[in-house]
Amino acid sequence: MAMFLISAVVFALALTGMAAGVLLGGKPIKGSCGGINNIKGLEGSCGCDDPCELKKLRLEALAKAEAEG
């Protein structure tokens, strides 16, 4: 039981520290160009200023397919 309490306290401190970092950091949390944006069939917009080559190729192919009909 003592190990559970120690683990719970450590976990709570870690979460509190991360929350404080987000609140005091001043920057909004943002995602990356990877993850859910790379799931086949879900073509979301990439929030990156310079997307990776694979993403550029996919966006070009999508634009070409839309232009053709």
C-alpha cells in the first residue's frame, strides 16, 4: 500500500509540474506534422511552416486529383 501511495504522489507531482509548465510557458500547445495527419484517408492540414517531403507529395497528388475532376 505504501508503494501505491508513493507512486500516486510522484505521478501527481509530475502532472502538476507539466501543467504549471504549460500555464507559465506562454506558448499554446500545438501538434506536429506526424501522428494523426499521416493516417491514410484522413488528409488534414499540416500546421508546420515547412512540411516534410512525403506530406508535400501527398498534398500535390491530392491537388492534382481534385483538379482533374
